Amino acid sequence: MPLNDLAPELAPTLAVELGLKLDEYEKVVGILGRTPSVTELYMYSLMWSEHCSYKHSRKALRMFPTEGEHVLQGPGENAGVISVGDGWAVAFKMESHNHPSAIEPYQGAATGVGGIIRDIFTMGARPIASLDSLRFGTLDKPRQRYLFEGSVAGIGGYGNCLGVPTVGGEVYFEEAYEGNCLINAMSIGLMREEKLMRAIAAGPGNLVLLIGSTTGRDGIGGASVLASQEFDERAEDKRPAVQVGDPFEEKLLIEACLELLDEGLLVGLGDLGAAGLTSSASEMASRGGVGLDIDVTKIPARELEMKPFEFMVSESQERMLAVVEPGKLQEAIAVCTKWGLRSTVIGSVTDTGRFVVRQGGDIVADMPAATLAHDAPIYDPAMERPAYLDELQAFDAFAELDLPEDPERLSEVLLGLLASPNICSRQWIWQQYDHQVMLNSVVLPGSDAAVLRIGDTGRGEMTNRAIAASSDCNGRYCYLDPYTGAQIAFAEAARNVACSGGEPAAITDCLNFGNPEKPEVFWTFHESIRGLSDACKAFGVPVISGNVSFYNESFGSPIYPTPTVGLVGLLDHVDQHCTAAFKDEGDVIVLVGETLPELGGSEYLKVEHETVAGMPPAIDLELERDVQRAVIAGIRGGLVKSAHDCSEGGIAVAIAESCVAGDLGADVHLDDELHPVASLFSETQSRIVATVAESDAEAFIESLVTAGVPYSVIGTVEGDSLQIEDRLSVTLDEMREAFLPTLEQLVHGGTTVSTEELFEG
């Protein structure tokens, strides 16, 4: 096939069909100095898509702090890496697989897990844990139950087969996510610091080795067709752009690649994710300042008569791209063969700086490699504050609603909140996941954060160090005030880690928004980035990796702004971890922080009044940091026996959750002058419910006074019910019945529906 296989008059039309704008097409023509070939247009359209180039978000992302005392690798690689002490390091990252999952939930979610795990072992780290952050519409709709069940099954099916534990995550159900579910997958890997690998192609004359699965037509256009466009009535036509995963092949890839790296057989290693071979190869070449020469006829194909562009942009899963010195090729192939994997030389590294694609004797693409990865246009989108904010933020629940004060009614409200889909137990989800494989999981799903011991159980190289990890974001808060909502997302992730005994060290993020070309949407994105950046700076916590997912809208309606934060914290000693469960009768309950009358955006308003309005809770980052540090010190000093953050549902829900987790009741006195609804269900930030032994109460209170943080002694752990003075009274059995089975009942409570009904809306 000759290089000039596309007539000049037809090229602009094809470019637009592939997602390029006309001026972007003209820029490609300027770079090449001629009409691009079909293969070149496909390659540029993928690499210059929003999903791959970040052309609308790159300027805003520069606000993030990316350096810190623990950082070994920041943004720009497959994953970020931090040092955790004693020569150990962890790599972690979060990415979205939203659009594929909205089309095919099982495979979309499964390949999301597979893709993020490849990012981790590409860095030289063994994957040790996964977390997932999920958003769906309400479960009273058949299609939402279908998406939810399929996505959870896909996450579990892939992760369980790999032997990588899923240790935590979160899920929310809101009408705003009905047209676009969110599947954000986070993975954490463990390595020795000296094993850190980067995806760089270097050394002209070195060979390009494709390892793993064959290449087919699955996933073609995933980055541009699915991830960089809004959904409309043609969404089902995009089903072929959803990848299909094979976790057993990925398990072999993990073992083979880690052995190749351990043996020093590779110059560079990259995974084939979005945009497939084009993305991996061009990024590796541009980082190394070299060129690549690839022959598609050498690529093992799973389908007949594949065209060059299909090979180059296929997103077939479980494939890795390695650069190998010729003298080490046979050893590398032998390792792959040992693990039952294909390994094929498909090209070589050159000193030209050009990315050349051949089909046998014909050149089908020839372009400067760096222009694919770095020359996409960078936009500065228009911003406009959404008009809806004035009305929503002006809402005052205390002035406009008839709030209950009767203890019996307030007891019913608490049970209703415990049964809310956004609060109730997630055990139906995590019971489908293997969360103990590898034997490193110290705190299992259901507490504030996962805790993992650092070390290699397989080699008997265990330490006393540990990490804690959590993912968090309340999209409702971000909808009402994106700047504050993003700060709360960070603060809650850090608070969950702090309640587990971890000192926040670094974050990854998955920034989920609507169409950035709409000024109101981009304003919410920019404000969220500004808020998250300011929170990170206040805590001295860098952003070391992440992902932007735009175009999360259907029929012109965007999701809530959802800047999800995945945070990893460090524990010097694994025994100094903590959980949310009440521990012993007679323990003293202390509220660290203070409650203010803040109901805006609360779960109380949504459940009891079907209202999403008001200002979200304010946040004082200095106070938040001081509260967290005081509780961490109490945990590490052996004073704090349980700690649980106050978030959705307020202090009443937080105490009830600790009661259920510990199978113990509580007698609580809230000495405030607030309206009972505010006292019980306000979602004021910077609050942690902690318990200490009666003999340690004085010492803990003295530490809080020294730290200068507000506190109040609010009760004791006792009995088989939760009594909050004259405000409410519920038994343990009532709390369990409301909290534990609800999610499963909501999933399976619907009637059988037809296939057509599943895809309505």
C-alpha cells in the first residue's frame, strides 16, 4: 500500500469522521508537508484525541503540586511512584473506563482493571491491591441495576483471576450518572526502589518486542470514538469499540514482565492501552528522543485481512511493548516462552526521530514521533460560572423546610439514612472480591481505608511498615460548589487514611467531567482543579499520577463534576493501625472537631426531602490538617482504639456505623444548641469520632488541647442500642437491619425485565 493512499479531497472528511477538527487536520498536513495517509490520520486522531492528549485540560493541570519528599516518579509515566522506607516503593495510579462500561459493563469494567494494573507492573512493581470508585443512576431503574451488577462482576471477575486483591473503593447512586456511569479503577504495586522502570525507547539498533496477546479489531477507536465524545442515541453502535479482556493472559504477563525486569533484559517497557501500539510506541520514542520502524506484517493477528491502521490503533488487551538489546533477545524470548506468552520482534529503534510504519515493503506512515505525543494543539477553553449555582446556593434548609424534632421521627430518619444507597453497607460488593490474596491485607473492606503490610510474602521479605489507601469524592458537593467540593474530596480521602493511622503521602486522581467545550462545564473543571490543588498544597501532598475523563454526558446533560481522589498514606509500624469499629464496653467517645449547622448537599436533604441544594459544608484546611494530625498521633501513641470520620449522614450515621462494626451500642450526649437535625445529620467537615479507654481519656484530651483542636467528650460505648440523649434511640438490631442488607435488596428487588428495557434511556 503506497504512502499516498488517500486522495487530498477526501482526507479532511475522514479526519473529521475520526474526531479531528479541521484546523487540527491542517496542522497535521503542515507537520507532514503533504496529505496524510489513512494510517497516519488514524494515528494522529487517536493521539490528538482528548483522552490521549489532554488538549483541553493540560494548562489547568499545571496548578497541581507534583514534588514531595517521598516522590520517586511524578506525572508523565505510566504510574507515579513514592518511597515508603527501607528501600521499598509503591507505584499507584487511577484511570477511568467510563464510556466502555456504559456500553458493555462487564468487559468495560474488567478491562479497566486490567489496563490500570498494566500501568503498575510496567513501572517494575508487583500489583498488590486494587480499589474502585463507581457512580451509577438510581437502582430503581432496570438499566442501572444491569450496569451496576455487570460492572461489579467485571471488576471481581478480572481481579480475582489475577490474584490481585480488591481492598477498597466507593460507590454513589445519583440521577446525574444515569446516562454515564463512572468506573474509576485504582491500582497499587510494590517494588524495590532500584527496580523502578520507565517506558523509554533508547539505543538505535535495539529491537521492539511485542509481548502477549494477538491483535484484533476489538477496541478500535476506544480513545476517540468512546472516550472523547458525548453519548447520544447511537451509543449502542459503539459497542465494537469496547475491548475484551483475558485475565489469565494478564497474569502471565505480570510474571513474565517482572522476571524480564528482574533479570535486566529490557531497556524499556510500556503497556498497550488507549490508542494501542500507536500510543505506547510514540510515547516511548518521544521520551527517548529516538525513532521507531515497525512492520505490521510481523504483528500476530487474531483476525484476517487486518489493515495497517487497524494494527496501529487496536486496543486489544493484554499486550506489552518492550525494547530489547539484540544480544539479550533470545534470553527475553525464552522468559516469555517459559510463561506461555507470544513474543515477536516487530521493529527496531532508529536514530531518525521518525515513526515509520511498514506493511512489508510499503511504507504506510512516516512522521516525526514526537509530534504524535507532544504536538497536539493545547486549548484554553472558555469558562463561565453556571447560572444554576445562584439559585441552588441560596437555598436555606432551616428557613425553607419543616425539619423534624420528635425523637421517634428522628430515629426513623437515622434508620432511613443507614438504608440509603449512598450510605448502606457495601458488603454485597466486596464479598464478590478476593481481598485477602497475597496475605498483605491488614484492614479489610468496610472500614475507612484499606491497610496493607509492606513486604514480599512470596520471598519472606516482610517489614513492619504499611500503607493505607482510600478513594473519595462527593459529586453532589462539587455540583453545588466545585472548588469546595474538590477540597472536601481530598480532605475525606486524607481523613479516612488518618483514621486508619496513615500519614497522607501522595495522591492520584481521576477527574470526571462533561464536555470541556461547554464554558459552564469547563468552569467547574477549572474550579475543581484549583480547589484540589490548594488542598494538596495545604497538606504538602503531591499529585503523582492521574487521569482526565471528559465528555461524560448523554443527550447534552453532564454528570456531576466528580474529581475522584485516590490517596496513599504511610504507617511506620503496621501495628499502629486503627479501624472504625467500637472496641470495648466503657470506652469513652470523643468527637474531635465541632459541628456546625450545615445541611447543604447533605444525604439528609436528598433522602428526606428529595433535594440537592444549598452550599456544601465549608472546609478549613488548616483545621482539617490539625484534626487529622491529632488523631494520627493518638493512634500511634496507643491512646485511640477506634476512629471514624464523619461524612455523609453526619455524626449520627458515623456513630451508628461504628456501633454496627463493633457490635456494641453507645450512650451519647451532644451538648450543642443546634436544631436536632443539624446536630445529628449536619455534614460538617474536619470531624472524627474516636474512642479511648477510660484510663486514657485524660491523656488524649490533653493532647487535643496541646494540638489546639476543638473537641467534646460525647459519651461511652455500652449496651445494645444507640441512645443520643433525648434526640433518638435505635437498637443494634434495627441498625443492622437497615444498614447491612439494603444494597443487595435494591439490586435484586426489581422485577425481571426484557433486553429492550435494559437499554432504555
